Amino acid sequence: MTLKEIRNDIDVLDAQMLEILKKRQDLVVSAARFKDCEEGENGVIVPSRISSMLDNIEKQADELGVDRVFARKLYQNIIDHMIGLEMEEWRRDDSTST
């Protein structure tokens, strides 16, 4: 494999990762309509769910040979950003339903 081929494969993977992030984003925004509060078991922010997700990411990273600290930081950033989007959508839906 040449360097050019490796770089091309990386570009293809990056495009696929962005498509997956878009799908995740769409699901997160859709989930907002099912939430009834900002924080708590039925809310936008569910600390126990976030903790569980991050622990699971670390476990999966270990199993795949991915640096667990990197994976946790990456997913913490993804989760934080997605919560922000979901919160915006939830507030928009909440303001139109009252």
C-alpha cells in the first residue's frame, strides 16, 4: 500500500465517520421531543446514562486496542455537543407546547 492510498483510505473513513455523526445528531435531536425536563431520568441530561456510556466506550476501546483516554475524551466532547443540540431542540419544543 502506498502513502497516497493510505491517505485516500483515511479520507474515506473520515467521510464515513461524519455521516455516522450526522445520523447520531439526528437521533439525538429527535429524542428531545420525548424528554420532559432538563435533567433527570426523563430529561435531556441523565448523568447516570452519560457515565454508563463513557464507561462502555472505555471498555470497547480496550477491547479494540484504542487508547481509552482518547476514546473517553472524544466521546465526552461528542456527548457534550449533542446534549447542547438536544437542549436547544427541547427548549424549542417546550416553548411551542406551552
